[in-house]
Amino acid sequence: MAEDYNYEDTLIGQKMTREERYDRMVDYMNTIPDFNYHNGIKLTALRDGYAECRAVLTPDSENAQGMAHGGLIFSLCDVAASYAAAYIDRRCVTQSAGIHFLRPARGSCLVARAEPIKVGKTVSVVTARAYDDEERLVAEATFSLFYL
């Protein structure tokens, strides 16, 4: 992935490695009592140009047909995409998004993996894919994220 924005300047003077910083961010982000916390969405991996989130499926996360609710799948992809675009302290919000639901999501959990397609100074485009617990692709989404 080619980047238009250089993050190295933000790391000067830090006493921890980039990997240690990401590990701390993962731990911290999973303790904030926000939408993600209340909907069981956990950040599980973060590194340059990559984020992974997980949600355990419960009866509360199912639709009337007994499969994962599309809103949960979309939210999981949205959260992963935001983290993938916001690594190293770049806060962002979703500007636009589109998702393709490819198969019913059933099982014990879902995982979304996201990677930027294009990182810009004010807007980035990120793709996120959601998988069930058997690693079957259940949805693919594209997000435009605006940096605050």
C-alpha cells in the first residue's frame, strides 16, 4: 500500500516501539464503555495498514431468521475499517460506505479484517471483509473515512 501521509514524525521521542503502542491501543480501546463495548465488538489486532475486530454471536445479535443481524456485520466491518485507517492517532469518521452480504452468518463468532486501499491526508478508502468461525467470507465492504 502506498501512503501519501508520513506517520514517522508523530513517533519521534516515544519511548515504546510501534508494536508496543499498538498493543496498548488494543487493550485500551476494548475497555471504553461505548457502542463497540456494548455490542460485543473487540479490537483484536492492529498494525500499520491493518485492523481486525471480533464479535461473539449471541441470541441478541441474531435476526428473526436465526443468523447474525446485518447491522452487526456492518458495524463490525465499520469498526475494523476505522481502526485500519486511524492507526497512529489519526481519528476519523465514516464518510460513506457500501457492503455486500455474501452468505448467512452463523456460528459462534465473526471476524472482520480491514486494510486501507488508499490513505490520504483528509480521506482514506478502506476495504473490510467479515468471516464466520469457519473462515467463510460472509460480507465485503468499502468505506470512505474522513480524518478529523
